[in-house]
Amino acid sequence: MKTFLRVLWRGLLVILCGVFLGVFIFAAYQLYHTFHGYHQAEKEYDNLSAQYVTAASAEVQTEPTPTPEATQAPQESPQVSSGPIQVDFAALQARNNEVIGWIYSPNTKINYPVVKGVDNDFYLSHTFDGTANANGSIFMDANCDTDLSMHNTILYGHHMNDGSMFASLTDYRQTGYLEAHPVLYYYTPNQNYLLEVFCCFVTGPDSDVYSFNFSSNEEFERYLESWRSRSNFDTDVQVTGDDHIMTLSTCTYEYEDARYVVMCKIVPM
């Protein structure tokens, strides 16, 4: 009987060791797969930036236009003579004809082409070159117009654990980050734009913040006031119903399926 129990115990130990080894191998594979995906995506996007993006020769002028103190008029948008980079869209579009823009945030990892597919699914899990990768791409909502003519244009990007894609958007929750990153830049083949950050907050995936067009400018202005009242901070950026905005959206982890959005006033350069 004792011999049988010893054999049974040894057999159980062998099985447990096998299970633990299998779990370890699977976990190691998952980690390798994840970090390999990060590396491959980073390499692809770094190569795109190196090939198709160059520093602009002109200095960017971002000083606000002075306003008389006596009138207390709203602060005007910065006057921009040129953006900090230049993008070769002809070459990019020859590589992928679904590229419609480039988004850049100085001193962050946000320096990516923007694509627009026939739906909002493909580029969630495919890079610019169409490679299957969990990093995906920065992409415009398929329902938006590429000319930014809608009241609200929406861009999506993953919040990757290595800080890539749109992960740095959630840094706007930190004190001082807005002061260091008050604007982003959006480039298109026909026009470049300054994106002035005016509102940031956590919301859900079915929130009406993902609305595109409104029946009137007055309705749009009420929408802006509603969301601005929930922002993590106040800014001096003046946004009215006559303006157009861009909403940048990524995942966050305050609760299940939470989203963090950064809303920006679109200012042509």
C-alpha cells in the first residue's frame, strides 16, 4: 500500500511539474509574442518616419496675438507660419492609398501616419502596411470626412503598454502635461493644421462624444459646453459652434471599456 501511494505521489508530482512547465512555456511565448509585436510595429513606424518625414526649415510661431486688456477680449488662436515637420504624402500614398494624414505631438511617441479604412475594424489590428499586429494604426473613423468638414472628426489609437500609439494621451491627466503639450499637429496632402487641446476626460465607448455632425451650430455649441464642463482642466482656448474639432480617443483603465478622449480645436496653418 505504501509503495502504491509513493508511486501515485510521484506520478502526481510529474503531472504537476508538466502542467507548471506548460504554463511557463505558454506565458513565455505570450510575452515573446507581445514584445515581438511591439518591436515590429515600432520598427515599421520608425522606418516610415525616417523615410517620409523631415524637419521643417521654418520656425513655428506660436505666440498668441495680443489683445487689449481693457476689452478683455477672448484670446485668439496662435498664429502659425509653419509646422515643425514636413510629410511626403505622394510617396506615402504610393505605399498605402488609404493614408489621409499624419499626426505629430512634439516630444512624445505620437508621430504616425493616419489611415482611413472602409470600416473601424481592420486598422484596429493591422499596421500601416497591412501587417497583422496588436498595435494597429492611428485611424480616422470611417464615418468622418477626410477634409475635416464635419463638426467633429475622430481619430482612434490603441493605448499600448510600451507607451506607443495613443498611450501618451492619458498623460493629460497629470499636472503640468498640458502646459508642456498644449498643441498637436495634423498634416494632410492639401492643408496642415494646429490642434489646440481644450478638453480631456474619461468616457465610455457608447458616449455621445463620438457624434460627428449636428443639426445646427447652436446644437454643436451646446455639445461642446456639455463636455467641456466635465474636462480634467480649464484652458483659454475659445471654441464656438462655428469651429471644427478633432477628438483623439484611446483606451484607459478607470473601469471596463473606459476611453480617454482629448478634444482639440482645429486651426488651419
